[in-house]
Amino acid sequence: MIEVKNLTKSYGNVAAVQDVSFSVGKDQVLGFLGPNGAGKTTIMKILTGYHFPTSGTALIDGISVDENPVEIKKRIGYLPENVPLYGDLTIDEYLGFVAEARRIGGSESKKAIDASLEACGLKAWRGRKIETLSKGYRQRTGLAQAILHDPPILILDEPTNGLDPNQIIEIRSLIRELGQRKTVILSTHIMQEVEAICSRVLIINEGKIAAQGTPEEIAGTMKGGDTWELVIKGMGAQDVQFKLPHLGIDISSASSQQLEDGTVGLSFFVASDSGDTPAGERIFDWAVANGLKILGMSRKKLSIEDIFVSLTTDEKNPGEVQHNGQ
């Protein structure tokens, strides 16, 4: 559906996007994740035909965005960060205007409007003026215009920006439903958004791709491992520290503390290449061998937030190595 190769966009001497390559298949939801100013919106504007690349190519169904932008716009529904709405129009009137702009006429126009209103939960609101709507329903109206011509691809730029928690849940649910039958590219800097909606992630930093793939694939390319947290009984915090090397696995960043109830809280990082036996089994066997009772044990995997922070800042955690950006 979408193929981007060596895409670069410069504004004067400033390179907003540098040598970006990725692809998106049918019925996938790809999350563009990156800090403000990373280049997400620039890439989206290129894919929608509103900007042209300085170099490289962007293809939609094999069509170059800079050679045939009108044909590209027929295949894409676009929701920009600032939704272009006319407050003095009703939702019906606004969608009628959009239908006319897209040259959808007659009975087809009514069918398209009804279908988009139904999909976005707006049928009961169709006669309301847009200026009277809450921000959540304005976002729904923006989505309705994006899907009015039933495009196979949706490109959504910060679709939940500025919404309250209930509105965010509603819009995310709507996007997730649309993603079951359309290819969606979703730009955001909110980690929970990606985890809730996206099947694949592309992390952008300073105009370059820092990582791409599923969250699990990205975590796997970093120095593998997990943080384990235990609550144990039967030994003091100071003594436990001396026993940790007997685990026989590669551990780091170990810390322990004596808790008020006489138990000990223990935390350490275990590298994923620490042997054939699963780390959880080794930890359990180690505790039994040392006469310890495990009252609680949890395993914390790298989250989207962990990955994002480590790839977009200079801070390095014990479980990270440099990512190759591919």
C-alpha cells in the first residue's frame, strides 16, 4: 500500500526528514512515535501530497506522490492536527461541502455522508452546528470528512490532542475499528496511544528513524533482558546481595532493601542471553537452595515508554545498546 524509500525533506538549510525508509501493508495500523519536531507531520504531509520531498520516493499503490498528487488524494483520508472545520455549518452541511469538493454528487453523496456519520457515531448530531460541538465531537466530524470518500488509507495527525480522557477513549476506539478495514498511519507522541491502537511502530527522532517494527521486535533488537522484582523472606538485605552471584546468570543493577514487615525487596536486571533455562526458573531454584521464601515476584519487560526514552534521549539504561535504526 505505502512504500517510502530514502525520503528527505529540507527547508532551506534545515533537514526536517533525513533518509527515511519504511513500508505499510494492507489493514495495518502504524504508529509514528516521536518527540515534537521529530518530522512526523512533515512525512504525513508528503504522503498526502501537500508537500513534495527534496529527494527520495513515496509511493501509494505504486503511484508517486510528487508525480500524481491528485490521484494520491483520492486514495487517502487525511485528518490534520488542526481539523479544518467551519463552525457556522451543521455537520450535514460541512460533509456536503466536502463531498462536493471531492466530486461526489447526487445519491452517492447522500450515501457517503450517511455512511461516514454512521461510522463516526454522528447520526444523531448531523443537524448541529459545528461551533456548538465539544472538541471530541469535532474530532469525530474531522474523521467523518477523512473517510467520506471511503479511502483505503487513513493518515491521522495527533487525533486525540487536547481531548479529555473520555473523549480520548472514544476516538481511540473509533480508530481501532477503522483500522480493521483500512490501512492507518497514526502520528502521536503519546505512548499509551501506540499501545492501545497500533500493530506496528516507527520511532522518529531528529528527522531519522530510530527504530521500526512491532514493540516486541524493537525491544528484541536492544540489549535483551528484563528487570525482576522480588519480595523475599528468610535473609537480610545485606546478606542477599552476597548471594546474588550464585544465580549463575548475567545480572546487573541489583539493589535490595529491608522492608518494614521483615521481608526484603530485591530488584535486578537479567540479560536475555543468560542460558537455556528460563530466568524465572533459575531465580526460583536459587531461592529454594538458599532457604528463601518468595512472597512476590514480578518481571518487567521493556515498555514502549522505555524504548522511546532510550532511543530519543542521551540517557542509557543498563539494558540498552545502540539501535541500528533499520
